[in-house]
Amino acid sequence: MKVTKLFLFAALTVGLCVSSAFGQSGSNELPPVVQGGGNTARIITPQPNVVAPVPQATPAVVQGSGAAANNSGSDYFSGGCDDACGAGAILAGAPVPPCWENERGRVYGNFLYMTRERQGSNFNIMVDGANAPVLTNDSFNFDYEPGFEVGFRQRMSPMFEVDARYMQLDSMNSPIVPFNLAAPGALITNPPTPIGAGNHSARYGSNLYSGEINFLRQYSTNTKIGVGFRMIQLTELLELDFNFAAAASSIDMLTRNYLYGAQFVSETLLLHTNRVRWDFFSKNGIYGNTASRNMTVVNPNIFQRLEDREATFVGESGIRCAIRVSKCVSVNGGYQAVYMSGVALATDQIQNTAPVANNFFPLETDMSDTFYHGAFLGIEFRR
């Protein structure tokens, strides 16, 4: 009887231990099967662990990184666009559509490297004793000279934005052009003015300043058009230095053009990807031009001035590329050209000057055309 009680007590103790070992909270293991009974030795067969399968959710396709109406420009990988062209479209290999509504504003500055082309028509300024030309308006060649432009653009509403810009091309000077008169020649005024023999020289310079403000409306995904107001100042100087045997003399012809008027502006987006943006711009307008010419002669000392008003056409166009280097910074570059028709150029005024009794009198202010073109490179900050 004692042995039986001891045996039952031991079995109860073992059962409690086994129950506590396999009955812990959170365990996925099943209790072992005990085989045998009575005085038979127990054989404990462990059961394999049964792990309940965890349901796997299918990943959702990413359609964008922002809300459905996100136009804040914060989506960097999609070029700041809304969900229609978000990260999912890029991961799927779809092209990024050209959307401009993400850009709220930008500030830019460009280094200009431009030149002034010679006029289409050539005429004489100085001839020798045999009436052969020794100096013409085609004698002056302008090299590429540096300049700069700065500006900013701000979106005023989802469809309208304002753009302001200042451009300057200063000290665009041609090299000194020497010309020799072995015998007396003539300056081609109306009528010609005799010029004595000697080693003479000439120099020509041109400066261009422009400021404008434009208001643009987005008419389609790729096109913006608008109107603006622009002010342009074109200043030119022709210097003729004469080294006569008896004394030196000089003639300076200075012209100034002050242009004020309205212009029509258009911009066309050519290509827009995640990193690169190409666009074409054009500006055309009719301006009122207040043109003046000042003629200064040293030895004898003479000063004459004439002012005139004309209508002037100005057209500017170019192609621009912006390469994004960070979320807000882009490298900006391209090529542009400026054409002006109906402006007073310094070389043209000599032929409209009359010499009378050791004096010069302007007949009229001659109007012609000029053309500037060149490349630009700079940086812009977008937001």
C-alpha cells in the first residue's frame, strides 16, 4: 500500500511538471503522448510543432508619394508632380508627363557670352585719294564678350505667373582698326569731307541693357503665352582718331536708343523627364524708340546733337535646358538671339552729316538693324 501511494504521488508530481512545461501561454507545441500504464515504463513521444500559417498580404502597387491632389512640388523623384506622374509611374518605366503646375517659383542667374553681328549692308566711311574704300562699317568685327542676366518667376495662381528679368551686355568693343592714307582722302559725309594723309585708326563699341516684366498664362500642358512690358537701352560709339602731320584730331559719333513698349511672349516645353527639361521661348514686340546722336569733333571743337522718334521692332528667341542636380537646384544653359530693327547705329550717322564752313550739321538720324546672339550658362533655384 505504501509503495502504491508513493508511486501515485510520483506520477502526480511528474504530471504536474509536464503539464506546466507544455501548458505555457503562447506555446504552439502539443503535449506529448504517454504510452503504457500500470507498472509499465512510460514512453514519451514528442509531437512535432505545428505552426499556424501567417497570411501574406500582396504588396499594393505604389501609385504616388503624395495625396491625390498634391501639387506642392515635394515629390522629388517624379519631378515634383502630382500622383498622376508619381514614383509608381517611374518604377513601372512609364514616361514622366510634362507637368508644370508643381513649380511655385524660381530665381536664376546666367552668365552670357554673346557677340554683335555686322550689318547686312556695307557702305564706306573713309576712302583714299583714288576713291577706294579704306574703312567701311564692315571693317569692325566684334568678338564674343561676357554679360549677365538675372530674374525671378512667381506663380500667382494655378494658371497665371509673373516673370521679371534684367539683361546686360556691357563693353562690347571691336578691336582697333588702323587705316593709312598715303595721300589725302575723304570722310564720306554728305558731301564728302577731305581728310589729310597719315596713319589713322578707328574703334567701335556697343552696349545693351534690357529690363522686362511679363505675365504668362498656361494654355496647355506644354504651352504658355502672355504679354509684357520691356525697356531697352542700346548705346553705340564710333571713334575716329586722325594723326595728321601738323596736329591730331578726332571725331566721336555717339548714338543712344531708348525703347519702351509691349511684347508678346510664348514658351513651349519640348522635353520633360525626371532630370532634364528643354523649352523654347520667344518674345516679339513693337516699341517706341527715342533715338539721339551726338557728334563731337576735337580740333576744331564742334558738338552737334539730333534727336528723333521712330517705331522699332525687337524679337528675341532661344532654347533653354535645365538639368536638375538636387531637389531645388538646376544647372541652366542654352542659346539665345536678339534682333532689333529701326535703331540708330553710330556707323550709319556719318553719311547723314553735312560739312558746312568748318562745321558739321546732322541731316537726320539714320535707322538700321542689329543682331546679337550667343550662349548662356547659369544656375536656378526652384521651389
